[in-house]
Amino acid sequence: MAREVTGRADLRSEADRLGIETAYVDAHGRRRSVAARTIQKIAAALRDGAIPVVLPEITEDAAPGAPSQACQGPPGRHWMLAAQLYAVRSRRNWGYGDFTDLLALIELAADIGAAGVGINPLHALFDEAPQRPSPYSPNSRLFLNPLYIDLDAVADFDGARTAEVAAEAERLRHTALVDHVGVAALKARSLRAAHRAFRRDASAERREDFASFRQSRHPVLARFAAFEVLRHRFPQPWWEWPIEWREPDETALARLRDEAAEDIEHVEYVQWLADRQLMRCRDRARSRGLPIGLYLDVAVGVQPTGFDAWQAPDAVARTLAVGAPPDLLNTLGQNWGLAGFSGVGLRGTGFRAFRDMLRAAMRYAGAIRIDHAFGLKRLYVIPQGMRPDQGAYLRMPFAQMLEVVADESAANQCIVIGEDLGTVPAGFREEVARHGIWSYQVMLFERDGRGAFFSPAHYAERALVTFATHDLPTFAGWRSGHDLALRAALAIPAGESEEERAAAIRALRAALRAQGLTALDFPSIVRFLAASPAKLLAVALEDALGEREQVNVPGTIDTHPNWRRKLPRDIESLRADAGLRELARIAAESGRAAGAPARGRHG
């Protein structure tokens, strides 16, 4: 057990060295001191990790000389479609949008002049995650969620496709909500059958490609497969496993590979299928000339019981939960149940785990969004056993992390967008911009102190702009007040009264009229945002299709079907959707007026 610092001077010194901020300014502008007990617990959590004995001090000093520059992408301004991939309906999927549906989205985007397709995180979840299906709560940010695999596109599955499988897929395809449990069960059985067929009958070419994939992702793929086998062998959290498996050496892992060769190969086989199908999407976007291609989200943290925390215990602070302090909407604060990076651990290991995470997403993408990018500068963390309002900010090695992001962005020719919504740390946006990392501007939040919406000229050039996010109401839901009624029914504080919403709608009408737009509809929103200098505009399919229900309602777990709603229309019918084509025309005309080229490949 790590020693506990008790003296006031020693405690402050230890906090400074580890990057623990002993006070912060809350949402009301009041300075809040952090309790000594909180500081002690956070310090102990950081020291207990497998980090160097001599802990590097966390500073924010910028590196000397000009900062590294992130990739800026293609010239001109562009727009893209955005969707929750699992929510995509099609006439052939198994009730869960998959990589073949993503191919269809890419084809649709190319046909209507979009520059790319933005989707939710594709990170690997626990296979029991259907009970908690948020794509933002991953087992690992280094690997992919197998539920996105299209089994019908897997050659090895041809002989295992039965009438029973077809009937269950048909049932799942027609459920009102995504049946994560049913889809996971059917795909797990089917992937096992496909793997058995691969082991028995695969061609030399497929075996060679599988071997090439395993080699290219070695050794982390081998460790991920070992972790998955061990996790099912020992159902406890990994820090309660037998000692030899908590941080196994190569000898122990080699023995495990001999003992459970088929099970380990199965995990690797599944990741190979997912990788090759997603690579096909990436390559198709390039061949169709999409300037951005795929835009992927990167979650802010990982499950503490998951692979990333086991793989890099020195870099992931598993006993500290990432969250947010109390604010106007969440008066008790928030605990997201995720483990974030330890700045001390990253510094001590050369930022290896951070680079690996970025590369895993950039492998497929022309642009990525870093969720809660403030975490590059500071993270609000809550020690185990403490309330969300008893946490503290943990200072991160900001300058060094920005250099890593910019370096990887340039090396992989991938735009990086930092999700910078909320209370902005001093100097954050200026320093991020110096490295060429884009901002993320959401129209619903772009208002002045009186509630007036800013004009299009207010938006930054190096930014992605959009009306809302997956945690906010859709345009139809917001305009109708459906979200307020829903939150009232769920007994969740709305943060806005009906009178305040009515005033906000009047303010939006005024902002639109100032741009010569008389209709309060979503096409006017697209025209308004497309008139901004921002280099990228995202049009969510939920908004394009007039959906009132939002993807996720923060503050709910079981009382609302978060991450389970399907799109109201199937992908096949969208090709002929006049409303979507009108939105595409509006966005494309605004982009061309600003000097964007008609088409150009990026990456």
C-alpha cells in the first residue's frame, strides 16, 4: 500500500508534483477547495499504479520552438452526414447497423455530395455490454466492436447460415428498438460457427491474410485475445485475478496460448473480420473521392475492468472515475464510471498508450473527434467510494499531449477535432488552435449572455459545426418542446423552463431572419450553419429525417431507451428522400459559394 501524506505542507507539495489541483472555480463562479482526504486518495491512486519510482512532475510548459501542426485536411469547406451506426435500419442487417450499412452510407454520401460520414465510437465493448450499450463506455479503444460485423459478408459463414439464423435475424431486423442482447447472442454463435469453418476450410489466401493481420497488430492483439480468455475464465475484476495473470509476463502468456489456442485465435479472428470490413469502408470512401471519408469518435475513457486498463496499468488510473463537478444542470456532479489516463503514468511511459489509442482510430479515419478534449489539459476525477461532488481536477501534461496529437494527426493525415463544450479551462482553446486542432461548435450552445444566437460569422474557420449532439434534443424535439416534456416525465431537471424555451425559439427565429431565412425548419438551420466560415458542417440523419427522440438522455440508465433507438427510415429508402437531397443541395451550394472544390480526395 502506498504511503499516505498527512502534513499540510507535504500534502500540497505532493499534490503539485502529481498535478492535483487543490481548488477550482465552480459553475457559479465560486472557488471551491478540495478536501485533504480527496487529495490523499487521488495521490494514493496515482502512486499505486505501475509507474516509475521517480515520478515526473506534471507541468504544462510548452515545448520550445514552433508547435507541431495537425493535419488540416482538404482545402475549402465541406459537409458530412452523421449517424449512430448501430441505429441504421436496412432491409438486410440483423437489427443492428453494420459495416455493410456503413458502406451504403458512404455510397449515399458520395451520391449527394457529402464529404464524409461521421459515426459513433466503434470501440470494443464487453460482450455483456448489451445490458449497458453505450458506445462511450469501452472495454478497449484499441479494438473494434464485433457487433458491427456483417456475417452475411463473411465467406466462412456461408455453410453455417441456417433457416433458424435467418428467422432470428429477420425478427431482430423488425424490432422497434435495437435488441442489443438478441443481436449479441446471435452474432456470437454465428461468429463461432464462422471461425470453425475458417479453421477447417479456409483458402490459403485467407489464411495468409489472417496471419498478416495478426503479425501487424502483434503484440497488443495477442494480449487482447489473452485478456478476453482470462476475463471469461475469471469473472472477477482483473486486479482480483490470480497474481500471475494480473500483469502476466510473456512466458505465462505463451502457456495460455497453448492451453486455449482456439479460443485465443477466435478473438483474433473476430478482430480480423471487423478490421477488414471497416478497412473496406475506408477504401471505398477514398475510391469515391470523399474528401473527409470516415469521421470517428474517440471516447473520453475506458471501463476500469477492461483491457486497456489491464494492458497499461501505469497509464490508466483505474481507481479514479472521470466525471464532472456540480453544475447548473447536474447539481450533484457526474460520475461517468470510466477510467482516464494518468498524466504521471503517461509521462513516465513516453505517452505510448495515448499514441496507440490515437493510431487505432486514425487507422480508418480522415477525421476523429476527441470526446471531452478538456481532458488533455485537466480531468475531473473522483476517488473510489466518494461522491461526484467530492472529486478534484487532475492536471495533465497538456503541452506534451498536444504535441503527440499533432504528430499523429500529421503522420496519419487525419484531422483532429477537440470536443470543447462546457467550462473552458483558461488558455485551452488558444493552445489547441496553435497546434491546428479544430474546435467543435454546437449551435444550441452558441449564444450570448442574453440568450441571443450568434450569427454565422461568429463561428471559427477551423471547426466542425452542428445543431446538437447525441446528448441533446434533435431539432424537431427541441422546437416542439418534446425534450422538456420527456425530462419532466422522467423527473429529471430540465435546466430550462417552458418560458425559457419559448424565448430561445424566438431568439432562433430572430437569428434566422437576420440571415434572410423566414422559416423555422431544419433546412434553414443547415443554410444558417453553412453560411459560417467553419470548414466542416455535420448534418445528423435524425435531424434530416425529422426525428423527435434524442439518442441519449443524460441522467437516465434504465428509464429511457438510450443507445437503442433505430432511425425511422431504412438506408435503402434514403436514396430517394427528397428532403435529404434538398439539405445536400443547400449545404453544397453554401460550400461552393465559399470556394470549396466540388470534389477532392483526402488521405
